[in-house]
Amino acid sequence: MRLKIKTAAGSGVISAEDSWTLSRLIECISADVPALKGKRITSLKCGFPPKALECDPQTLLAEAGIHANDQILVETQETSPVTASQAPAKVTPSTNDKIANVYIEALNSYLILRNVPDDNACLFNAITYTLQGTFKWHDLDLREIVASTIEANPDTYNELVLGRPRDKYCEWIRKSESWGGAIELGILSEFLGVRINCFDVESGRKMVFQDEQNKPTKFICLVYSGIHYDCFVTNPVLTENKSGDSGNWTDHEDIVIQASSQLVALLQKRNYTTNTTTFRVRCLDCYEILLGEMGASKHANSTGHFRFGEVK
């Protein structure tokens, strides 16, 4: 079917298929309409009066209400033209304040911060979402993987490394209210065969967890705010709808990492971090107020209480 494309810079006509998704249509419009050279699409409008198409990017054109001979109004933003060799450096912050993101021109996608539920399993949920598109960490049984690995490798994961006796640590990490950290990231990266790039918002540093003897090709990107883990995904459309998200990749790592660093810088400007030395937490078992991660850790070791919430 033929579609009329109208933009502020000009117009054109493209041929589309009924089987196309909105994501495929956006790619075609970007490539085939000369007036859009050097621009990126921010929204599509269709119908009369024109209404923004706020559907899932994987929605079929007919389901989105697009039919033969329809006119599509395309809203765009300027981008600076880049060569293929420059493409990895071309990531720009978006004007959408609701969704923290940067646009990656080389991938024709947005790198988006996806917030993970704050349920004491954010690390496990962040990993599960990047790999499976769901926050159901139980499906991968990640806590048991960690505990079993520690039990099977006493020399590697001894009391000095764990900060407490191995049996106590395994008992602790199996509890649904226990937070994960660097030890869990290291174990899960090797078990799952994935490189975990974890960005610390406060310092801006990237920490890499992987099997050094057998480096994986697949990678994911997590972000740590001081007390919480979220994840980065790519999506061809800037939307809160998650069904078009890609959370793990095997190519373009340099591009994704650079975009991730820029997104972390944006999060720093938004104060998306908690200083773990000075923030206050409340024990949800006995309601004692504690100072910082160290205070919470000492309290957990002395009382066996492991459920904490930040005091705002």
C-alpha cells in the first residue's frame, strides 16, 4: 500500500506492506524520504484530526489504524550528519523528560533507562529483564545459583571474601529480602555466560563482570544508584511501553557503552543516586534508624534482620 508522508521539511510517498510493524515503518520512512535526511523521527500522527500513534512499536500497521493512501504526519528533530566512522560517537540526549534516554543515531534507537521494581531483588530482576524481558527473577532461580556456586567453591568464596561464614551467607542470599551486590554479579555473569557492564551513577565508573577465561559475546548494561539497580535497554521508539525493548546485545558494544556513559551523566545531573555513606535506612523488622550501608550491614550481622527501607 502507498502512504503519504508529510513533514515540516517536505513530503513524499512510500510503499508499505500490511505485515509491517510501526517499527519497520519508521525505519522505512527514515531511509526513503529525502526530506528526512539528517533528522530523526520523534512521533507519527495519522487520521483526522491527526492523532499521535502511541502504540507498541511491534503493532501491525492495520492494528494501529494505518491504511492504504493514509497521510502520515512525521515530527522530527535535527541531528548532525555523521560518517560511518563517526557513528559510535553520535549519541544525543532526548528532550523527553519523563524517560531518561539518549538517542543512538548509528543504531537508529534510543538507549532508555528502565526502572526495576524496588522489592529487595532489584539486581536479580534487572538481570532477568535484560535477558528475558520480565521481572520474574524466580524463573531463572538466580538466588539459588549464587548460593550453590558459593557452596561448591569454598576456596574462592571463603569467609574473608564473603564477610561472614559461607553457610550464613548462603542462608542470607536465599532470602527474598536480601540485596545482591558485586559477589552476585560476578557469579551470575559466569553462570549465565554474559558480560555485565555495571555503571555506578555517583562515580560514573563502569565495572565489568565476566568469565575472564572464556569471555562471552553477549553483554548487558546495569546501572547502580547506591542502593538500587536498574537496567539500560534499546528501543527504536521512545516509549514507556516495554515490548519493543532489547536488553542484551552481541554487537556494537562500543556504541552502547558510550551511550550508557552519556546516559549516566544525564542521571548524575538529575541526582539519580544515593550516597551510601550518609543515607539513612530503617530496619523494617525492628524499625531502628541506621546510617549508611555500613550501619545496615552491621545491624544485619548482629540481629539477623535483613529488610531495610530508605528514610526519605
